[in-house]
Amino acid sequence: MGRPSVFLRLSGCNLQCVWCDTPYTWNWEGAGFTHADGGAFRKADEQLVLPVAEVMRLLEGFDCRSLVLTGGEPLAQQRRLAGLLHELSEDWTIDVETNGTIQPSSELRDRVSTWVVSPKLGNSGLEESKAVVPSAIESLIATGRAFFKFVVRSGENIGRDVGEISAFVDKFGLRGDQVFLMPEARTPGELEARESEVAASALAKGWRYSDRLHIRIYGGGRGV
């Protein structure tokens, strides 16, 4: 948090979360999915296809050497991502934000500095059998560089969310310092209303709390 970084947002996702804050990366017209905000997006308007060389040119234009791969679901494109990461010099730090349902390739496991894994709880609208893939979770844990960030609601729903997380932590043997709770919030007002309760739950369980600093500073919306 607070580290200057370049975010490379990839389109496409193998999950459909009702509260997703970037539905324009995957909820294309004709998919038949109803997002909580309603509506769908034209793929031609939202997706930009670039060769690796052009992506490299754009990355080299930034005055930092920290890259965050996010989405959508980046590992859905991991074959081509491996080619991009191979081209980056070793002084680049690479973080990948993933939903944890796709096992990373050996090329990515060796190159990625930190795996930010965000397994989806029942509040996403997904069945557990689709949201939690044990073989993929175990492969990410085995890297020794994985942290788990859970989107948590407040109010009457927080007990259910924390219960699901506790079961996940026990199932996969996670350490407390690997687990982060983050409030579900897309505006500064929502974040302020929910942060205290979520932080208290993290403290009580011996887990960590994840702020949404980008929303606090810049507000919600695209490009944040």
C-alpha cells in the first residue's frame, strides 16, 4: 500500500460476482448475466488487444518498477502473460491479483513476487464449488508468496462472512498474517461506514485489515 505501481488490467473472468467493481472487464452483452448494477458492456468498446511489444513500450514509460496484474482474472491469460514477464527485467516487482481458481504455470510461479488471492465468499452470489478450487489454492500456498484477501460485508452479514473465512483458513491451514479482511465498498462513504466493524473482526481473529486506499484518496470509478 502506498507504493507507486503500474496496474495492468486484463479483461475476461471465469467467475461472475454480483458486486464486482469492474464488470466492464468481463460482463459482455449477450452473456446473460445480471450484475447488481444492471446492464452489460460491448466487448468491442471495452477490450483493447495489444501485442507484448506494445505493452512493454507502455510499461517502460513509467518511472517505477512495480507491476500489478489485475482483471478480470489475469491467470485466464497466463500463457501470454508468461511471455510478457519473460521480457521484463529482473528489477521489476510483479504482483498478481487472482480469484484463486486457476493454478499458475511454472513460468509464472517462478517470476511473480506476490500472489494476492481473493477467494469469493457466498456474498459474491457464487456457489462454493465454483468459487473455491482446492488444487489451485494449494498450488498458490505452495509458492510461499501468497496472501489471501476477502471482501467482507458489514452489519448483519458480517458474521456469516467471517464464519466462511474461518472455515477456509482452517481447511487450508493459513497463518493469521496471510489473511486480510477488506470491506466491500466502492465509494469513500461506503468505506468509512464499514471499515471500523470489518477492522474489529480482523483484530478479533488475529488477521490483518486491508484498506482501500485508492478509493479513499481518489474516489470510485474507472482509472482508480
